[in-house]
Amino acid sequence: MTAKIIDGKAFAATVREKVAVHVARIKKDHGITPGLAVVLVGEDPASQVYVRSKGKMTVEVGMNSYEHKLEIDTKEADLLALIDQLNNDPAVHAILVQLPLPDHLNEDLVINSIDPAKDVDGFHISNVGLLATGQKSMVPCTPLGCLMMLRGQLGSLSGLDAVVIGRSNIVGKPMAQLLIGDSCTVTVAHSRTKDLPDVVRRADIVIAAVGRAEMVPGDWIKKGATVIDVGINRIDAPEKGEGKTRLVGDVDFTSASAVAGAITPVPGGVGPMTIACLLANTVTACCRANGLAEPDDLTV
Ligand code: GUN
């Protein structure tokens, strides 16, 4: 079997087109431009790339982008004061504080200081609780993108066995909640899981979100399973020349794609969907803040 490649780039382009249509309508009918504020503390190179990309795409779909770049030694009180200012700014409908934060800043405190209605990442404890209890919330962008691709590939997920490898607050835990919401039987596996290969072999849906290069080989994958690879790992690529590197996922793509029914590539799978879902969540937050009907094609 050769797996169907789930084209996250094309999927994300479709989501962004829908976002742009909604943004144009909101501007025309209500004179409101959705606005996303992104806060970056320090100069982590990967975070800088993500933040630049988010800003560019926000503008491309017609929304306002507000970027706040703070020094690495920013005091917690100053960061909290900026968040308070953004919470109270009616032009800002969505706030994202790029993670990880420098060690001297309390990540939980910072995230929980964001107005939950503007918490476009869905990381605030209120949104985590709402999602866990099946209530309307802001849904974290990466799991939201994964669910959209799964539904696009499989239609109904009801009754399927799903394994989520990784228990992070950003991906693993909210992904498990979304799959439960879609009536999957969900196992959350992690570094202490006994006999991980066996657990993965039972799954119709595999979500790999551990951050370890190519740790899931093809012989762990059930024939015909749908594999969503959230990992983005940079490894040496001597075959490309001295000092060269390449990006790989948490799944060994070559062996897994010989067994799976469908699989996301790295790059070009989950990555583009995360930013597209961030834009979608910004529109959702803007509509809720202004009492407008929420688009039903931008969320799950
Ligand atoms: N760092 C890595 N992924 C994310 C994300 O989804 N949101 C934020 N705020 N920071 C991140």
C-alpha cells in the first residue's frame, strides 16, 4: 500500500481563502477589521521565523497585525502590563504570546493573564476547561488543524481508535479532547507508556507529537491507518553536502507511507495548517467580540 499524502499546504490555502472572504464581509458589512497581536520576547531564531510568517499571512488575508517584540530580559510586570493594554484595546481581537518564554517569566501566569475571549491559542485555563467539558471555546491551532485534516480525509471519526503520542498542553492534551469530542476511543501515549509499538499498532488514527525525529517506524503502523505527524525536527543531512540539514517529522515517512492509508508530510503537512487556524480563530474571536454570527466553516 502506498499512502495518500495529505497536502497540508493546499488545505491551509483553502482555509486562508475562506478566512479572507469572511474578513472582507466583516469589513464591508460592519466596518470592523479583525486584529491579531503577537508578542515575542527575546530572539529565538525559530520563534522569529514563526512570528514573521504569522504577521505576513495576517496581512495577506486582510486583517490587522500588531507585532510586539520585547527584549529577552523584559520584566514580568512589563509583559503583564502590555497584555493588559492589549486586553483593553478594542482593535485587538486576538492575542498570541509566542512560546517558549525566557526562563525568568512564568508561562502559566502570562498565558492566564490574557483575556480568554482574545486567547487565540486556546491555552488559558478557561478555554482548556471549556474544551474539556465540550463547551464553546477557543481551540488550540495545531490540534484544530489536525482535526480538520482528519475529517477531510475520513469524514466521520466516530468509533475509531486513535493514539496521541505526546501529552503536551499545546498539542497532545487538546488533541485528545477534540478526538473524544468526535467519538474516537483515545489513548494518550508518552515516554513512560509500556509497549508503545503495540499501542500504536491498534490505532486507526496516529497523531505523533513528541518532538523526536523519526521515532515512529512503519512497522508500528496498522495497515491503512491515517497518520498525522506534528513533529518538526531538524537533522543532519550529509547526503545534501557538508553541514547541511533537513526537516523531518516524528514519523519515519518512508516506511510509514508504505503501510498507512494516508499520511501528512513534513514539511508541508500540519505546519501550514497551524497558522491558517490561527487566522481562523482570530476571525472567530472578532465575531464573538462584536456579537456577529460566527462562521461555521472556520472551526470544529
Ligand atoms: N510555540 C510553538 N507552538 C506554539 C503555538 O501554537 N502557540 C504559541 N503561542 N507558541 C508556540
